[in-house]
Amino acid sequence: MKNNEINGQYSRIEKSTTIKGEIQSDADIRIDGILEGSVKTKGKVVIGKEGRVEGQIECANADIEGTLKGNLLVVETLALKSTSNIEGELIIGKLIVDAGAIFNATVSMRGAAGDKIKPLGKFGKSQEKTA
């Protein structure tokens, strides 16, 4: 797995911080605070135990210990820790779920058969699902 840390550090949103908007980066990002918006990175996204994201994330890899409500596109591996709480639509390459994780999501697994992963639609648009 490629490591996109800069100087051994993640770009970090501290637990006392709330951000509303869009974040774009080539480096790894750790979220211990609150993000209302979107993250797009070529690196890894880590949502800490007290971290909360309401929006859309696109990344290479993700480790989630906190809360995510929204859309998630992970090209490689998504790891859900025992304290995670996930709700939304996920498109992933691989999935690892620890016992205790709360996982209420629609999941599409892609990439293993060489499928191209397409970016998710803009978060916030409500789409009706039919069978």
C-alpha cells in the first residue's frame, strides 16, 4: 500500500474543529473533529473514534473508527473498526469489518474483476431505489 503521509504526518482535523466545505489533497487525512462536506484524496482517510463526517469521501484507502453519514468511494480497502457507525452508499475494492461495527449501507464491491470505479454522484441528492 502506498503511503501518502507528508513528513510522517497526516493532514489532520482536530477534535475541537468543525469544517464545512470541500477538502482536496494528495496526502493522507485524519479526521478527529467534524466535517460537513466532502473529501477527495489520493491517499488514505482515517476517521478517528470521535470523528464525524456528513458528506462524501473519495480516497484510495479508509480506516473508520467514528461516524460516517454519506457516500464513500474507496478504490482499495475500507476497514471498519469496532467503534464505527456507517450509514450511506459505499463503493469499495475490499472490505474489512471488525465485530461491533454498526454498518447500515448499500455496498458495491468493484475493482477485483478489473471494473473501473466511477465517482459517486453529488452527495445530498436523494435518489429513489427500485428493485
